Amino acid sequence: MHPTCLKISYDGTAYGGFQIQKNAPTIQGELERALAVIYKVPLRVIGAGRTDAGVHARGQVVHYTAPFKIPEERLPAALNVLLPQDIVVLRAALVAPAFHACFSATKKLYSYTLDRALYPQVLLRRFTHHLPGVFDTAAVKKAAESLKGTHDFQAFRAAGSSARSTVRTLYRVDLDEVPGRRLLIFTFEGSGFLYRMVRMLTGSLLRVGRGRLEPQAIAAALRGVRPDAAGPTAPPQGLCLEKVTYSEDPF
Amino acid sequence: MHPTCLKISYDGTAYGGFQIQKNAPTIQGELERALAVIYKVPLRVIGAGRTDAGVHARGQVVHYTAPFKIPEERLPAALNVLLPQDIVVLRAALVAPAFHACFSATKKLYSYTLDRALYPQVLLRRFTHHLPGVFDTAAVKKAAESLKGTHDFQAFRAAGSSARSTVRTLYRVDLDEVPGRRLLIFTFEGSGFLYRMVRMLTGSLLRVGRGRLEPQAIAAALRGVRPDAAGPTAPPQGLCLEKVTYSEDPF
């Protein structure tokens, strides 16, 4: 048995999300289909993050147990010819049997991109949330600061979450302007994220930016005294899983 | 009568090109459909550049003659709610009756974007031509230099061109690296372009980059002695009409 992990990127627009389901094409489903062609047996793929419908990835990591060895350097090209054009395998590596794409991860990094132009920048439409008008970046940065550190993020978890503990640590919550491109990008790096947590955090921060929520309300939501300050869930297409970090880089 | 011009942007992926045709949706067709809703009469739209199927625009300009006046500042939003999501009106302006989106233009600027990553950057797939591997940018820049100025571009014109003169002036032919993004961008600015000229110029320059054509062959093609050096036509999705310039900016 050959435990293998892949670094993959995808345009999530056409998919019902990462996790396999009956009624929509999924990233996991497409990967398992391509792997079954190569290995001639059905294989189960486990992802580091179960991205939702419409969410993208530049650095998702998955693992599976291969029945025989294929040189790692050949796997990306072999899989890419079998995968749809909007899913690309970037790297492959053999890993220790104990490696788990999700549980072995020490950090995950997501970006959320806002299109700040008056009318949508149409070539970025599939990968941004269009939000023109008033936006108080100073207030948002202040609110973002209060999210850093170890907190109980229970208020920022959507129904359907199965996590036992709702305590997570955020290492980075940044907001950066892309010079000359009318984009604002949030960066969230944390020990892990609850179901829809990044999009709910973004939803709260966008309310702060629009002047509809005071920056202090976000810290209050973390303390459990302002549950109304959490969310709404920001639209999926602005979100991208950028990077998954392991104590030892498998690639 | 109110001669009006619009600055528009579009993702050309889903369209048969700018110019109206029977068997595919077109940019012109969608614009005329939206304008007919607003003005209650059929109107003819004229574009500055007749971009091909799959080619994009960030700064296409079109004009039409409106039967009554609608305040320019309201037109973009009114049209955008009627247009498909991949076509966006950015600006509108009233123009002099003599204004013609194409014939009044003094310069046009196109970009052509190459994805230089080993495997396709999937979020850029619709807007780039993926070209990994050997690429001699110094040779390409040398060849590009020979294209600048006024030349007979007859060799770089596809069948179907109806232009009387094939003499055009190129003001800029640049190749720039986008730091940290593994992109190479060609910029072509000229007095005008023949049918498929930008993509044929790009096709020749890519052969130079791959070491399959010597840089001097491009100047020879312009002199008419190396017609084999012109083209092939590079794929459409890398091309974008960025800007149309008029002696007086209508916007």
C-alpha cells in the first residue's frame, strides 16, 4: 500500500463542493473517477478542507492509499489528462501511513477577494464578491485584530458542523489592497476552521466595513454576548483555499 | 437623435465573438437586445474592434444612435441589469454625430497573456494561454522590437480580412513579466489591426520564444520574403482588448 498525497487547484464554480454527493459533480468525485482509471480500483480520497459549492482552491491537499506505486513526478500529468479542465493536480508525494490530509494539517490559509470597482470587473467575476460603495477599511482592520488568537468560534459556525470543539486559533486575519486593481483581499490563517466559519467571519467583517456593525461587536460575538453579530455567510465565489501547512511539508 | 457611446468589458468565453451571427450568442447581439428593451426600438451597435470568439475585452467601445435621451450616468446600471453577467457596461457618454467607435479611434491596445506555470493556473484558465517550458524572452523582445513602426502587415492577416490597406503602425510591442504570478503579458498598441493580426503576431513571437523561429524572420515576414514566419494564430482566450483611444476622450 502506498499512501499518497496530492496538491490540487480548482475553479469551484461548476461543482457542488469538494465532498462527494448525489446530485452534483464534486471535486472529490472527479478525483476518485480519475484515480480509478489509473489504478483500476475504486479509491477513497480525503481532503484537507471540505470546500463548499462555488468555493475555489489554489492549494488544496488530498490523500489516498494507492494499491501500487506510480512515480510521483508522473502522477500530476497522468491525472490532469483525465480530470476536467477546471481541476488541476500540481504536485504528488508519497507520505507516511499516518499522514491524513485534514488531521495532520497544522494550519490552513484562505483568501476572500472583494471586487471594489463600481461595476463588476467581469474577468474576475467568478472569483470575487462584488462590493462597491462605502467601505471603512480601518474599522474592518480593527475588528479583524480582535479575531486573532485562540477563541471559541461557536457563533461563527453554520448548522451542519460536526466538530466536537469549537475552539480554534487564528494566526492571521489581514485585509490588503491590491494596488491599481481595485481588489481587497482578506487572508485568514488558522489552526482549523468550523463549517462556513471563514464566510461567516467575512460576512461580519463586511457589515463592519459598510458601517452596519460596530467593530467591537465581533469580539462580543466571540464572548457569546452578541450572537447577532456573527454572519451572514458571505457568497462562496470570493473564497479560495490557498494553502495547507503540515509540520513536515510532504512536497 | 442622440449618438451615444459605451465603454464595455466582457468575458468572451461563451460568445461567438463581438459581431452578430446566426448560430451563436454574440456581444453585439446581447447589447442590441438590452438596448431594444430600454429604447423600445431595434438599434444597431457598432464596435471599435470586432473581437473573435473567445476573445475578451476590458475596454471595448461601441456606439449607437439613441431615439431619445437617457442621462449618461444612469445608462450603465440600466443596461447591466438587462445584460448577461459576463458583459458589463462601464461608462456611457453622448458623442458628436460624426463619432464612429471604430473609424474615429486613433489607437487600440490589446494584451495577450501567457500562463508560464508548469500546470495550468486553473483560476486564470479562461483568460490565459498555457505555455510552460522553454521560452527565450530576450529573443522575443528582439523580434518584438522589429515589429514597431509603420509596416505592411499583409503576412499577418487571416483570410476573411476586408481591409483595403494592410499598412498599420505599431507603437508598442512589449513583453512583461508579472512578478510572482508566473504570467507573461504581451502588449500591442497600434493605429489599427487587421483581421487576427494580434493573434498571428503572437503566434510568430511564441515560435521565436520556443526557439523554433529566429528573431530576424519576423522582420523578413514584414518585408514579404518569409511568409512562412507569420503565425500560426495563437488561441483566443489569451487575448483581451484593453483600450481604445480617440483624439478626444468621449468619457
